[in-house]
Amino acid sequence: MSKRNTVLYWTCQLIGWGFYFAFLTASMLMFGPSPEIVIKLQVIITLTLIITSHGLRHFFKWKQWTSRPIKWVLPRLVLLLMGAAFLSQIIIHLLMIYAINWEDFRGIDIKEFFIYVFNVFIIFCLWSLLYFSYHYWQNNRRKEIENWQLKAQLNEAELTILKSQINPHFLFNALNNIRALILLEPEKARDMVTHISDLMRYFIQFNSKEKVSVSEEMAVVADYLALEKIQFDERLQYSVHVADDTMQEKIPPMSVQLLVENAVKHGISQLPNGGIIEVHVKTSGQFIIIEVINTGQLSNQETDSGMGLRNLHDRIALLFGTDASVNLINHGSDLVKASIQIPV
């Protein structure tokens, strides 16, 4: 037991039994023998009960009763407390007879003896109720903390796994495009290398973070869209709208970029004439709303854009709980909208 718990235990013992001593002493002084006899008697009773209750505590610790189910403890506890009450009354009466000559003032009545045993049994029951309640509360609190720690460790491990599954395949396509452009359009090839360099720097940095600011995320989105604009040229038109009050809010890294990447891969690249991509980041009530709208349509069977979007959904659930969400729906007759809702 820690020093703090030991101090707490003895503080409660002394205060509780001190009130008991004061109450009985005051009660007996109203209609009992002389104050000297009353105080001696109550000192004997109180010290005996303190020592007995302290012995009960040691027994509970030795047998680890506070770690056992209450259904197992209860019948055994009743028998133990009855025995403790009986034994303590024998000790009290022996001390009354030999220490203060109680029989000279009042004889010992066997019926009164068992009444005293019952009264002390009730007192020990109340003492045990407080003792076990405190320890059961402590045990439950400890288990709850351990469960939260375990859950946090599992979430961290799961988040690490999900992060490791994010593989920006477009980088391989971009490298192939650079190889094709080096001789034909070297300026575009150099611009693509610059954007890829910025993207790679961000990919390396994000692995050590659970959240990034909207401004950091939108910087990589800008590099990505610029990179894809070089590849698709007139087939890709895009616009980005970010509310100023969202720039410092925290979101999962690669979240907006993933939605934009899906919009290019599953929307623009599938259309001969290309299309548009619109990115909106704004606040609505207590939420940040991120929307990526692109030309295209989802098929009746299509509910997401593969593992990347499912991983994003899982990451957001781990980081923000059930209030966060990821959705992918048809938006009108020729558009698709992917959206993320995150608590501020």
C-alpha cells in the first residue's frame, strides 16, 4: 500500500472511531456512572474495536478479499464479522472486569452480552461496507485506466498499420511522365520534379504525426494538383476554396490529398474530355467540413474508392470518434462529392 493510502486509512480510522468514542461517552455520561468510569470504559471499547478492525484489514489484504467478487465475499464476510464481534466483546468484558472492576458497579448480564455482540457486528458491517466500497471503487478505477491504456495502445498500433498502408501510387505515374517529358518538354519535367520533391518531403514528415493543420495539408494538395495539371493539361480544371478560420484546425495528414487523388484517379482520368475538381474547406457549427467535388458518377455498386478511403475512414474514427465521418455520394447528375466531417 502506498504512503498516501496508509495516511488515508489511519485518518479515516481515527476520525471514525473518534466520533464513535465521543458519541458513546456523551450518551453514557447522561445517565451512567461517574465520568472517570465512563471514559475508562469507552477507551477500552474503542481501542479494542480499533485493534480488531485493523486485524480485519490485515486479514482482507492477506486473503486478497478486495479482489474477489462480492458474491464470494459476502457470506464469508458475515461469518467473519460475527466471529470478530463475539471475540471483541469477550475481550472488552474481560478488561471491564479486571481493569475497572465493572462488576462492582453493575453485574454482567448474558443477554446484554449478546446484544452488545449484535451492536458491534452492525458496526463492523458498516466499517466493512466503507472499506470494501473504497477498494472496489479503486479496483474499478484501476481497471478502467488499464483498459483505456490498452485501448490507446491498440489504437496507436492500428493507426500505425493504417498509415503504413497509404501508398501514393501516383508518384510512380508521375515519374513515368517525367521520363517522357525530359526530352520533349524539359521545363515541365523540372516543374514536376519540384512538386514531387515537395510531396515526398510531406510524406516523410506526416508519418510521425497524427494530425496536421489545414494549411499544411492544403500545401501538399496544391503541389499534387499542380503535378496532375501538368499531366492532364486542359483535361483538368480545378479550384480550391479554404475558409480563413480553418487554416489552423487539425485534421489527419493526407486526408484532403487522398480525396483529391481519388477524384483524379476515379473521375478525371476515366473521362476522355476530363473534368473539374473543386476543393472546399469550411466550418459548420462545431465541425470542419471538407468537400472534394469532381466530374463523374458512382456506379450503383460502388460505395468507395478502394482501400485508401476505407483507411481514411478508420483513421478518422480512431482519432476523432463517432462524431467524425467520411462519405462518398453522387452530387447531381454528373458530379461526385467526397466529404469529411471532423469535430473542431
